[in-house]
Amino acid sequence: MGALDLLLSLAIPALIVIHLLVAPYTKVEESFNMQATHDILVYGTPTKDIYHRLSSRYDHFDFPGAVPRTFVGSVMLAGISQPIIALVGFQYAQLIVRGVLGLFNAGALILFKSNVERAFGRSTARWYALLQLSQFHVLFYASRTLPNMFAFGLTTMAFSQLIPHPDEKTRTWRYRLAIANLTIAAAVFRSELAILLVTVTLYGLSLSHISFSRVIPTFIVFFAISLLSTIPIDSYFWQKPLWPELWGFYYNAILGSSSEWGISPWHYYFTSAIPKILTNPLSTTALIPYALWNAGTRKQVQPLLIPSMLFVAIYSLQPHKEARFIFYVAPPLTAAAALAANYVFTRRSKSAVFLLASVALAGSVLVSFGISVAMLAMSSLNYPGGEALAELRSLVTASSSPDLQTVVVHTDVLSCMTGVTLFGQHPYPPNDPRPANEITFNWDKTEDESTLRNPEFWERFDYVLAEDPAKAIGPWETIGVVEGVAGVELVKPGAQSRGDIESGQDKIFGRGALVRRLKEAARALTGGWWIGPKMEPKIHILRKVREGKVRRAVAE
């Protein structure tokens, strides 16, 4: 491996870590595995009085979600992360947990790149790396504790085995390995991957790359291994006999309940999701179609494209659609685009058409990197709950009076959906030594509307993180606002943006304050013009006023 190839390979985990550090907070979709990993690290796995200990401590008993999810990924993350956390400190636990998952997915992508190089050559692998590295979604989500991203590494390793190999015995063995990975991914993490398992298997059978006599034993063995992993682990944590992905399949496919989260047109994945995931505008409009049309690349891309596109087509029958549901096809589609890009680029000296196409390819990669950087910057502004939590903890801890030992805080639904996690609430686990004069924070996440309308409920809180401060009954003072992104705005000279008007005189905390400084600097340089993130107030930090006086836990 040359220096450039090594650099491109190392750039995959490096960029995943950069995306993690730029956007360290999480959304509600990631919360189950994030909270579960926290609880395993902090409370362990009791062997006595199991139900009482789990139900009184573990978050999923209070917030189980629409369907039960597996703990298998969280158990693995906790086990791998624990010694690292013990070394660097629990206050970095959330970053470490996400980092471990991100590096697992990075390893799968590096393996895929390596197999691309072995099958198609070094220059194709370089084009694959450039196209993959300039895609926003895979790098951004690689470290996010979604069930999809636990499955992503397994499906990427499966696709790496589908890359053509000239030796028949090796090809058969690799197909069996792909089926094994897909079986585990479907049975443990995402049941819809059974569709991908079927399309991959049928494609292999149709070309005699594998036989039924090889498929069936492989599937049975790894399906049994998957069930022997997920059912005991999840039955223990949920305290009832359970195979989570069977429940998920019943809820989504049989009952069709996922439609409650929205319905998209049948073509959404092809016309919207895939172009967004691949980022590069030429990948879907020119490179992949050319790779299929061109006789020099058609045979090479078919094992990657046909099973992937069949999976997406069949899965499109499901009314509720999200881009993350098909992240798995990003590596094979990117490899197909890389084959076409390499074919064109290596012929750039043969004709003006190939030369112009090569220039367009190089430019498209730069454009894609620019788009991805902008998307990362915008997305990092979309976690006001996490920012508000960090700002509140910092303010109270830094400026509290010596006699203040305990603070009680209520966090509303939007705060919890946009970054409030147990890792952020409890940076020091129970029974661990704490810094001197460390304040104890007690947190409340009550969602019941009738309870929230009771004035007595609000009496016990010192602070509140709220989307709507009017819902906090009683005398409260707004000590600051955390803004979140609400699109892109164009501000002309002499105009005032809506976010500035809405925030009024409130002090802006978090990245919203940085955006405002950048806006002011840009408008000063451009004569009043600004195009950039449109920020709006999202989370208000409220402080209780008791008997006409503000409790001075934060200095004025």
C-alpha cells in the first residue's frame, strides 16, 4: 500500500471522529442505545433481585419507546468502552462510546476499500475513497447509536465479500461470509435487512456463485447464533421473553404502525434519499448509469448494484421512509460510481470528451466536499437540548454560592429530543469520587400533560430547560436562550433577521452566539449582506424566582 492509499484509508476514521467532535450531541432516534449503554456502564448487570434493580435504575423501563430494541449493541459498546473510560474519565464517556461505534464502521469501510483495490485496482480504490470521503451522511451517522448504524458495519462487510473474485472456491466462501453477516444484522439489529439477505442470496444462486447446499447451513448456523445472542440478553434486560426484531417486524410490517411517523411516495429512495446520501451530483446522474451501460464496467458493478437496488425497490413498498433506512447501499453504489470514474479518468488523454469528463469529475469531488462541510456545519447547530444542558451545568457550577449543594432541573420534551442524555446529566457516575464542591444535579423528564399543568409540580425545581417558557408555571426568570438551526437565510443590507427579533434581549448561549458573531463580522465586511444558518430560539434556560428574589446560583 502506497503512502497515498494509506492516507486515504486513515482519512475514513479521521473524518468520522471529526464529525463526532463537531457534533457531539445526539437526537431522540439515538437515545435508546445511548441511554442503555450508560445504564450498563453505571449500574452493571445485577444477578440478584434483578427485576427491582433494573426497573428502578434503567431508563428503558420509564421510556421504552414504540417497540423494544435490542441491548446487544449497547452491551458490546459498554464492554469495549469501559476500560477506555476508566483511563480517561467518565465525563468523556459519551464521546468514547460513539467513537467506538464510529471506528467499527470505519474499519468496515476500510475493509470494503481494500477489497475494491484487490478486485478493481488501486486507482479505482482511490476514486472510491475520494467519493466516500466527500459524502456527508455516512461519515456523520457512522458514530451515532442508531440500530441502523450497528447493522451498517455488518452490511458493509457483507458487501465487501460480494466484490467479484476470480477463484470459484474463494468466491463461494466469501458469499457464505456475506450471508452470515447479513443474517446477524437482520436477526439482531434491523429486521428489514432480511430483504437484502434474500436479494443477495437470490443473485448468488442465479449466477451459480453459491448453491442451496451452501446457503442453508450457513443461514441456519448464524441465525441460531443470532437468536442465542439476542433473546437471552434482551429477555434479561426487558425482563420478559423477547426477540426485539420480531416485535419490530410485526409493528412496522404487519401492523403498518410506522406510517404514523409519516408516509413518503414510493420513489422517495430513488429520487431523493440516494442522491442525498451519495452527495456527489454526478454519482447518480452520470457515473452509476455509465457503469451499467459501459461494457468495460458492467460485469464488475452488477454484483454490487443489482442486490442493492432490488433491496431498495422492495423496501420502497413500506410507506414510512427515511434515508437512514438505506444507508447500507452507500458503499456498493459508491464503488460502482468509482469504477465509472476510474474508467473515464484513465482515458482522459485519449479524447477531449474524456478530458472534459475528468475535469468535471475532479470538480464534482471538490463540490461534494464543500457541500459536506456545509452540511456538517448546519447539522452541528441542530442539538439545542445538548447545548442547553452543557451551558446550564457550566453556569451553575462556575458561579454558584458555596452553600448550594443540590439543584433540581426539569427538562422538557424538545430538550430531551435534541441532546439531553444520561451521560450529559451525570458526568460522574455514582460512587465515584467527585471534584470538591461539586453540585449534585437532580433531573426530571416528566412528559404527562396533566402533571405539567399542576402549579405544585413546578415548585420543586430550581431551573427549567423549556421550548416554551410560558408552560413553566410560577415566577421564572429567563437567564439565556439556546438557538437551533431553522434553515438558511439571506439577509440584505438594512434588514434584521427573524431570529434576532425573536431572541430579543435574551442572552444567547451555545453555538448560536458564535453564529451571531460570524454574522456580524460578515455583514460588516460585506456591507450588510449575510447568507448562512438561520437561527431561532429553541431552548430557554429558566431560573426560579423565590419570594420575589432570584436564587443566585448564577452570578449576574
